[in-house]
Amino acid sequence: MKINKPIPYGRQYITEDDIHAVKETLLSDYLTQGPKIREFEQKFADYIGCKYAVAVSNGTAALHLSTLALGVEPDDKVICTSITFSASANCVRYCDGEVVFADIDPDTYLLDINSIRKLLEAAPKGTYKGIIPVDFAGRAVNLEQFRQLADEYGLWILEDSCHAPGGFFTDSKGRQHLCGNGQYAELAIFSFHPVKHIACGEGGMITTNDEVLYKKVLLSRTHGITKDSQTYQNSIEFATGGYADEKEYPGWYMEMQELGYNYRLTDFQAALGVSQLKRADNGLARRREIAERYYEAFSGKPYIYGQSGVVEGHAYHLYIIEVEDRLNLYKYLREHNIFAQIHYIPVHLMPYYRQFGYKEGDLPYAENYYQHCISLPMFPTLTDEEQKFVIKTIDRFYNE
Ligand SMILES: Cc1ncc(COP(=O)(O)O)c(C=O)c1O
């Protein structure tokens, strides 16, 4: 078998329809904050099954606006997983809060609820403010269980669903909950970076069922500026420039009522998002097919001792295996044009977080996982031939 093209671990899938959708918007009257934003928000909310969605410039902006809306204040303690992209934790630091990392479950690679419980039990109630669970690799966190624990200790939940649009877990009553549906978490966030399920280039979304949080996020997306005259604080006389008898605010008027940001998505990125969303279920089905093939190929192989597996509701942003001699496998795959990746270097051991006292040995499961994990090519346009080549190359490495 000969593969000429490099095979990355993830790749966007752009069609003629996507290009047409972007072109149409580029030629319209709106480049930013036009009708495509609202359409994308509404269609995404319908897809996820939540009430409100707010499109933003990227997943990191979505996290930042969320921690602001949830009211994170200096020194507030928030629990986060260490096996994630650092943005999941950094949003707490943007508000000067303290990130407290808890360990992962070595079987699911997700934030371990028992590790969280230990932290909560060891501190006086009120010490912690919130939890940021991540639907890591596309596997849905069981938020029903997290909600029970969070309610016991008065915590909010911010679900980082960047890897999991279309992923779901099944609750104790047998109901399926799509990641980010707002049933158990106050807020959830998504990213539309090119390797994710839906690509906008850059892009993000915040989802919620809470109207108050929705309005807060919406306001801070655009500088804290509102054009809703019902909420105006300055007088009509001031707004008009001294016309004491006017009964209405003038058309130009708006108010900046709090400190906000420019975290807007452009209209042509939203057009790409709308177009990509139409194919989201197909992409998900293909990812699940690829996962099944990997799972079957690796089951019973002595050199694989952990893998993402076939899990109901898994959205398979990543397919991860755990192996011995990971570094040399990684190099061997590259020599054969296969660009596997490592997700993730534990965030608590990044130099930035070490300054807060984190050190090796603090989170044994997360650290052990990091020594062995490797993410294999996983994207809807990966061909059967390419996947077979990946599997065969791994086999060859361990059997040569
Ligand atoms: C789990 C997770 N959270 C947050 C982010 C941040 O998203 P973005 O890159 O769109 O800012 C990413 C993106 O890579 C991610 O993987």
C-alpha cells in the first residue's frame, strides 16, 4: 500500500456548498453581525437542543465570556481537568480566579467525579465556586452526576463541549442529553476551529437555557453596548443632545452599560458554520465508523493497552490509543507521513501553572495518561485506504 499525501490527525472538510455560502455572504450587505449570525445561532441551538446560543469569535472567547457571566472574581476557586487544551483553565485566570486541577478517570480520560468529591470534602463549604468539565475527545461527561454534586456544594457548571457537538450521555431515566443542551450545566461552549466537527476558520458558541446568563453574554460580546431603549439609563434629553420635549431616543443612540469586549463572529464565518452544520450528522456518523474500525483492529493487540473504544454517544473528535514506546511510534508514523498528535500535555504541568505550586506526582492518572497517549487520524474525509495504512503502520512498528 502506498500513501503519497500526508495524513494529519484532523482536517477540515470544505465543500463547494460551503464556498458558495461564504461567497454569497461576502457579496451581501453584511460582513459582520448580519443575518447569518442569528441564523447560525438559531440552527445551532436547535441542533444541540437548548434555548439560547450566542456566536463568538472563538472557543476561548466563549470561555472568557462565560466565566465573566458566572461572576468569577479574584481568588475564586474553580475545578478543572488537566487533560484538556489550556483554554479550559485559562478562562478562570482571565478573571484572576484560582484553577484547581482534579485528576481524570483512567478509563474514560474525563474529569473524575471522585477526585472532585475529595477536593470538596476536604474544604469548608463555599470554598469552590464552579466546575469546568470537558467532553474530552468527544466523550460526553455524565452531567447528571456532576449536577448532583454541584448542587450539594452550591457550584455552577461550565461545560466545555468544544470536542463534542452531537455527543451525548444517557441519564438515570434513560434520556439522552446532547452535550451543551443546558439541561444540567449553566453554560456550555463550543469551538469551530478547523479540526473541530464544524469549521468556521475561527469561531465559537455559547449555549444555555438561562435567559439571564444569555443576556449577560450577549451584552459583553459587544463592548457591553445595548440598543434596547427599555434598559437605557441616560435621559432622552441627554441622548438627543438637549431636546427637552422629545419623547423617544434618537436612532443613533446606544449605551455602553458595562465593560465588554469585541468577541463577535463575522457573518461570512457564520455562513460557513450554517453550511457545515447541515453535514454535521453525516460527519459524526463517519467518525463513529472510523472509531469502530480502529477499535476492532486494536482489540486484543498486546501493544495497545487503552483506547477510546466504541462508546455510545461519543462524538470522536479524537481517537486515542495508549501504547508503550510512544515517542518512537510517533516518530515512525511521521516517517511514514502519518501526523499523529498528543492530546494533551497536562495543563497543571505547563510552566505557567507550575508557578502556582503544581508539580509532577500531583495528578497520577493524568500524568500516566500523558506518557502513553497518542491521537490517531480521525476526520470524516479519512479514506478507508488511509485508515488501513495507519493501522498497518502501527502494527509494523510493534512487530518489526
Ligand atoms: C477543549 C477545548 N477547549 C477550548 C478550546 C479553545 O477553542 P478556540 O481554539 O476556538 O479558542 C479548544 C480548542 O482547541 C479545546 O480543544
